[in-house]
Amino acid sequence: MTDRAPEHWDGRYNDGLVAAAYVVRVAVSARDLEIRGAEGQTHTSWPLDEVRFIERGGAHDHLRLARAEHPDRLTITTPGALAALERLCPALRKIAYKGPSWRAVAIGSAAALASFAFVFFVLLPLLARQAADWVSPELEAHLGNETANAIISIVSRLDDLKTKSETDQSAKVKSRECRASQGIAALKQLAGPIEAQLHVSIPVRIRVVNSPILNAMALPGGQILVFRGLIDFVKTPNEFAGVMAHEMAHIELHHPIEIAIERSANAFLVGLVLGDVFGGSAMAGMGQAMISARYSRDAERAADARGIMLLEGASLNPGPFAQFFKRLLEREGAYSDVASFLASHPATEERARLAALAPAEGRTALGDNDWKALKAICD
């Protein structure tokens, strides 16, 4: 027996561009494997230092080879070729494809992230502000009502995880709303003078949700959800009036419909990436996105400024609203439920100072009895 390479081997060649495989004869030269067709024409030549062994397969000792960093594939069907190839090809056992360098991966990843960041944080907010003007009042009202119901259902499901209760979702939405008649009357008395100043096409609808979450949120269609946890947290009627004026200001400034459009588009893009375009991520994303929605600093400043104007226009003392922010800042971190309000309405010292600059004069929003009724609206 000799270790010397034969002049040629039989095999099959695939160029990696089409599925067809060609019957070939592989001739060995000083530096290359010359891959020739049945008629003697040359398909390609592989430098010996670029020949890579992939695997041994089949019952006839066939060898599968590749060319480094190329899509070509070659199967040698002549038995006993491996020993000769190991002598002829110095890099036979190295990997066939190293893939892109870490630098190329880093540059490509950075470019992709920059593109997504531009879409999410620049393009979508801009388009949302433009699209908000195209939404009809009827459509916005329907969207707001459905979103509010979805959020209340989400809160109900969270409670179900604790109580393991299972009831009809529509019944949950109704049972979760606080409807004590005297409390509702007090709420209307407090909110009426503020709402009367708004320039809106849809009447404001305030719904109180029986949940310990410390939050209030403005939704499309003039909907405002107030959670029992917020009513428990505020100490005076004017603190609560300040929060209501702030949320109504968001509605007047079209912030809820803008962020709803933006977050829905985000959910659509996430669904597109995950292969769930019209499924759960897009459809269920609205309610969840509005719960965690965080307005921009400019939007919060605008709502604060307009909210204080609404308080002053209703002859209400805005001073307690500044105290509300200060108490949030003092208790941040000490109470986990406080963080739920801060997540969507970050209480910065700047905002507290802005509220404190308003003249501390005006009436109290509710008398003692009405305030007690409002505090007990969920009883």
C-alpha cells in the first residue's frame, strides 16, 4: 500500500447557488483541486489550503468537503481518499466557515439597534402626534372604552392570581367599579368645575376602580381611571383635585390618544419581529401599554402647567397639589404601591417646585362630609 494520492477521484459537486449537483472528476495539481465536469470542462478550482473536511457519510465511505468561506460543496465517492487529502490539504480539519468577525457583528448590531431606536423613539412618536388628529371622536370614544375595560380586566386577573377565583370577565369589570351613590355625587361635584373649562370634543368620564394600585390614568376618548389606592393615598380634596386636573389636562392636550397610537404601533412592530403580528402582542398590548405608559418630560410639564391653570380657573387652591408631589417623593421606595404612580407620572422635584410656585389661595374642593363620601366611594 502507498500513501500517494491518485491522479483523480470521482464525486458530486454543488456550487451552493442552485440545488443541482453535478457528477465530476477531481484532479489534483500542485496547489489546487480541479473540479471538472463529465465532458472535461472545469467547474472550479479549490486551493488546497482552502479545502475543509465536513463529514464522512454513507455506506461507501463517501467524503463531504467544503471550501473555506464559500458555499461550494464536494462529495468524493472514490474510497480511500481521506488519507491523501490529509497529506495534501494543510487546513483540512479546520472549520469551513468562521462567520463574521466580532467587529462586523458589533457594527451590524449597533446599526440595527440604532434603526430600532430611531423608529421607536423618534419616528413613531412623530407619526402618533400627526395621526391623533385623524381619529374621529366616535372611534376615539370606542377605543377609550375598550381600553378602560381591558385595563380593569387585567387588574381583575391579577387579583385572580391571589384569590384563584374564576368569574365572567364582563361581570368583573362591572364589579370592580366603585359606584357608591354619595361618593359618585361628590366626585362629580369636585370634577365638574375643572371639566367645564376644557376644550374637548368628548365628555370626560371618570371611573373609579376598586384596586389598591396607587394610580390614575387618562385614556383616549375622555376616559380617566382612578384606582382606590390613589384615593386612599391623598389626604385632602385639593390633592385629589390636582390629580384630576392633571389627567384632564392630558386629555385636552391629546396625550392619551397619541401614546395609544404610539404604543399600539410598538406592539405591532414587536409582534412583527416575534412572528405574532395580529395575535396577542398586538391585541393585548394596548391595555398593558397604557398601564405602563410614561409620558415625556415635555408632556408632563405641559399637563402640570395646564392642570394648575384649571385649578385656578375653578377657584381651587393648588397648594395641596405641590404637597402631593412632595409626599410621593418622600415615600418613593418605602411603599411599593407608590411606584405604580411614579412609573407613569414621575414625581420630580422640578414638578413639585412648579406646583409650589402657584399662588396658594382659593377654596377647598369639597366640604368634610362630601370628602368622606368620596373617600368611601368603594365601600
